[in-house]
Amino acid sequence: MTAPTGLPDRDPLPSSLAPVPRTIEDLGLRFAWVVVAINLAGTAFGFWYYSAQLAATPTPMWPWVPDSPLATLFIALAIAAWKLGHELPWLTALAFFGNVVLGLWTPYTLVVFHETYLAQTDFLMYQFLFWSHLAMVVQAFVLHRITDFPVWGVAVALGWYTFNLIVDYFVPILEGPHGVHHTTIPVAQDEPMFLGADALGVVAAGETTFVLLALFVALATRVKKCEKARNRPVDR
């Protein structure tokens, strides 16, 4: 397989599955190596940001602590593989799930605990974390241009992020700081929140919802692409 020389076609997906305007999609794909470099820089920053938590976490559980840096690494590698002519569906699916889930979960937690975060974090850092993570969601919704989301690839991503949910919130196999592997939150886990939930329950509900959203979008995109393939005229 040779490296792509032009931009991949844009399938006629509904806006609910492809909400990013075509102009932005084309821009991201045209400057794919710039996108790769930005994500690698974000990955390096993320590992630095998580360094203290990693130091307090058992080494075997390190892959499940720096979730956002791994998501940006996944998408950097997925886009690089596509540019080199070797798109890897399982890696692209991991990148999609990671950038949707963490790209939404971080702003969600920043909003839920905004008073505490703003009291503990520099305002500019708060803004940077909020908007940079939303940008992760935008780039995730460009990936439908380079993959068909085969079910087995989606299964790999679902398996990874389901296991991530389990060790983050339900069964911390090797306990990290405060007995968890997710990004530490700025309040006690049992802090009462709303609707009878505690702080840990609120962040767990958010991440679970975003994993299900990523699963739905990936499989729905797969269905629409298969429908297009079936309806494509056959040359005689």
C-alpha cells in the first residue's frame, strides 16, 4: 500500500455523525503532519502533567493513568500510519474513542468542579485544559475520512476503554493515589454532589456516558458506510 497522495473522499454522513465542516476536515488532513506534531507535543506535556500521579502509581498500571496523553498519542500514530499508507483500523478506533471520551470528560469535570479547580489552578491553565480537550473531540470527528470503523477495530477500542473504566472506578487492581487510576479530582471521592451521587459517581457517570457515545458514533458510522457501499452502482 502506498502513501495517500490526495484527500480521502467524504462519505455523505448525517451531521450527527460528521459534525465538523468539510473545510476543517480537509484542512486537518492536508496538514496531517502538523496535526501529528501538535498531538505529540500534547502527549509530552500530558506525561509531564501526570508525572506526580504516575510516581505514586504501581508501574504495571501506568498505561491506565495518563488517559489524555495516550489519546493524543493514539491519534498521532493513527494519522501517521494513514499518511504512510498503512491505516490501522484498531489504532484509528482507539484514537477515536480516546479523543471523544477524554476530550469530553476533562471539560465535563472542569465544569462540575469549576469552583474548586479555579481556586487551585491558574486561570490560564484552566482555560488551556478546557479548550485543548474540546479540540481533541474535533479532530476525532475527522477520522471517519480515513477509516471504515470495522467492528473488530471498534471492539479493540471498546475493550481498552471498558477495562479503563473498570480500573478507574470499580476494581482498582493495583491501587494508585487515593485508590484510583483516573485523573485525580480536586475534592474527596465521597463528597456529596447532586442527585444523590458522590464526586466519584459523578465523574464515573460522565466517562461511562462518553464511552457509550463513542461506541454509538463509531458503529453508526460503520453502518452508514456499509449502506453506501451496498448502494454504489456496479460497473458492468
